[in-house]
Amino acid sequence: MSNWVDEVASRIGREVAKLRGERSGQWLSDQTAAVGKRISKASISEIENGKRKSVSVADLMVLAAALEVPPIVLLFPGIPDGNLEVLPGRDTDAWSAVEWFVGEDKRDSLPKLVRHRNTTARRLKEHELHVKYGKVSPSDLGKFNDLIESYKRWIDEDEEKMRAAGGTVDDER
């Protein structure tokens, strides 16, 4: 298993070096300091050259922010079609690894539920504003009110599923 662990750190390091390009290690160190946690030039070199056998989640996030990419790009380079070993002995394409990592590989995954809830909430707000400001003809008012109630019900259902999936829902929104 240590080979896989080493490979994950090496994969991150190779992607950091690729994204840093011709810019210096000092430049990247300064960028990490600007993010709020300086990673030394020596540490960056160790990460990029595979000498560091692990990369902390905090360093992954800071490096990604400094390079202006999502952390997942460093963890699973080659999105969407690159191949990688996502877990020991489990090869997959980078996009499938991303979907697994963020929970998108399940029908009622938390990310899908949040996205659906948020889209529904935006539509609810739009319809409520149309009704509030009289932008709905009297003949369509009943349909709009029915749709508003449906949106509210769908949001409640999504939030219940989100809680069941381990999510935290702000009841004060």
C-alpha cells in the first residue's frame, strides 16, 4: 500500500510543478503566503520532486488556492479522461474519481441534492417576486401559487434527504 500512498503524493507534486510552469518555487511560496499559510520553497521542491511521501490536506488546499485551481485538480490530474489509481489497485478515469470523491456517483448524493435544492429555491424566489410585484396575470395567479407551493414542498423533501445523507441544513434561511 505504501507504493500507492507515495504515488498519490507524487501525482500531486507533478501537477503542482506542471501548473507552476516556468515560475519559480519562490514565486509559489510567496503565493502560498498570500493565501495565508506559507509553504517554503524547499517544501515545494520536495513535493514536486516526489521526495515528500505525503501532502497534507491543508497543503493541498493552500497550493491549489495559490495556483488558482480547485484542489481536486491537484489530487486527480487529467480531468476528465486521464487514468489514475484512485485507491490501491483501483484504476479509473479522473472524472469518475472526482465523482466518487464528491459523492456524485450516487443518485441522491449530497452534492446533487444541494444543487437541486438551490436551483429550486432560486425559482421559488423568482416566482414569489413575480407574484409580489404583480407581474403575473390574474388568470395565471392560481398556477403560480400552486407552483410556489410545489417548490416549497420539493425544497423540504430535498432538505430531508440532505439531512439523511449527513448534510447540515440551515433552518434559518
